[in-house]
Amino acid sequence: MTSLIDRLSLEAKQAPESGIVEVFNAGQGRNDLIPLWAGEGDLPTPQFICDAAKASLDRGETFYTYQRGIPQLREALAGYHRQLYGKDFSSERFYVTGSGMQAIQLAVQAVVGCGKEMIVPTPAWPNITAAIEVHGARAVSVPLREDSGGWRLHAEDIEAAITPDTTAIFLNSPCNPTGWVAGLEDLKDVLSLARRRGLWIVADEIYALFYYGDGPRAPSFYDIADEEDQIVFVNSMSKNWAMTGWRIGWISAPPALGQVIENLIQYSTSGVPSFSQWGAVAALTEGGAFLEKQVERARQGRACVLQGLGALNRVRLSPPEGAFYLFFAIDGISDTRRFALDLVRHTGVGLAPGTAFGKGGENYLRLCYARRQDHLEDAIHRISTWLPEI
């Protein structure tokens, strides 16, 4: 007799368990836990954002609303982009989604048909590949190359992976988990390739402001793209404004795609709650000082972990150029899944195993350093004390 699981769709059955969540579950309930596995900081959402959401609730805004997002939020997104990129943006480019994850899902649905292929540079956040394959498409890994200068993407590697079934390239820069940042020449190479081959680009630039090079932000496709280029940008309120639990994000795409994106929103979540959107408006229009604080904390956390873990003889690492993760290897450790599970059980330090991030990441561990410095210092001390025992 077949089981209930056997009767499910192939895509549902093959959806992978998150390697990050596995370690998360193993560490829950510890009083001494230092959770550095997830992609979030330890600051709560600022009060002025919560107050804006509460005011919306007090106004009784608990009904269905615009599928593309309330006009005030779409205009706030346009204003945020005008300031950040120094060029004009129409509010018609922006579509509010129920998280950055949903923005990725909808972008994949829009540009990659069932049975088609999407190229994903790896190591990569596991949800990217899962979003593609749950949709019935195929994620094709193109590993970044690592050398003494850090991680690097080579456009010729992407081109070599293109087949007649390829319809899109997913590019996350600054990158989770490696901290790699695509330079302007990298972006030009990828855009030129996409134009020549008629491919879409899904650009995840969620960590744009967590950048440790010259300038206030990382290089962007916005710097070089034309208005009608085949690029769909996905983003989220989560990282910049400590709103991971709010589940609100956005898509930026040519206005010509507006009705298609609205339809996809309608047939998935039927829109995002008004009160969440008013919180996002407050974040975008009043959250500059908090955002600067977030970036500075990440910069300090980066310096702390580079100094602390870099002093350990067994640790190999490249200073991250962006985002807020350290992706590092430990000599003698090849099973990073088992290491992460043992580490959290023996020391209370939670790291994400590199096995969760696809090809090229298997021998690494990811540490989120967007946290208070004393916790980072304590985590480094516990790791350095435990390592000689294994």
C-alpha cells in the first residue's frame, strides 16, 4: 500500500530539508545559546516602525488592499531608490510582496518555466535553489572560484553552463554566504551575456548597503542597465531595518510586467497586510539613522570575527567584501554538517554548515556577525577552546 507521501507531487517530495534549520532545531532550548546560524541581527524592529503599523491598525486598515502594494509604499520605494542610486525611478516599477522569499518565488515563476533551467552561482542561500526546483524548473550550479584574493565569478563559467533550456541567471551580490561582491565589470559581463543570449537576470541585492569597499553601497545592475533590460530585482525589508519577522519585501521590474506580477501576487497571497506596509513606509522614510547603525554594527562585527577566528591556526578565511557573514573553513574538518551539530551541542554556538549552500560550500561554515560584540567574542572563545578537543 502506497504511503501518503508517495502520493504527493515529485516537486513537493524533493523539496530539501534546510541544513540551517537542522542545526537551529538541535540548539533550541539551551540557555547559553549564541545563535549565529541565521541571517538576521539581534536588534528588535525600531519602535517608530511598530508605531506606524499600530496606527494603521487603529485606523481599521484590516481589509484587502492593492495587490501591487499601497501607493504610499510604492512611492517610498521609488524615493529610496532615487536617493540610493542617483537616478529617477517610477513607483510603477515596484511591487510589494510577502517577504523577500516570496519575491524570489514570484520572480522565478515569471522567468523560468517548468522544466527549464536557471543558472545559480554557488555557494548560495539554499532557498534560491529550492524556489527554482519546487517550481518544477532546474537550478544549474556554477561554483564561484576561490583564490588567495577571495571568491570570484567568471562569466565564461556561466556561459559554459548555458543550454537550450536555460532562460535565466540568478545573481546575489553582495553574496550570502561568501561575502563576495560583484564588481562593476562583473556585472557588465553578466549583463552583456544575458543580452546576447536573451536571458533574464534575477538580481538579489538585498545586502547592497552592507558593503566594505569604497562608496556607500555595492555596485548594482541599476548602475549599468537600461530601463527595459530583462532584469527582475528582488529585495526585502528584513535585513536593513530589523524586520525579518514582518515578512515583507518587494520586486522591482519594468512596468510592462506589472499585470503579470500583480496576477502572480493575487494567486499566491492576494496582497500584503496594510499595517505591515505602513511599517515599511516608516522604515524607508524615517529609518536612515537606524540603517547606519545596522551597517556600523556589522562592520564592527566583521572586524571582531576576522581578528578572532583569523588568529586560529586551523581556520582559513577570506575577508568578506559585503553582506554580514563570514564563510570559513577549518583544517581537518570535512563533514561540516556533523561539525555544526556537534558544535552547538557541546558549546552552544550555532553556525550554519556549508553543506547547506550547494556546490563549492561543502567544506565551509557560515557565521552571521550582525550581532553584539560580546556575543561574538564569547562565540570565538568557545570555538577556540573546543577545537583542540576534536
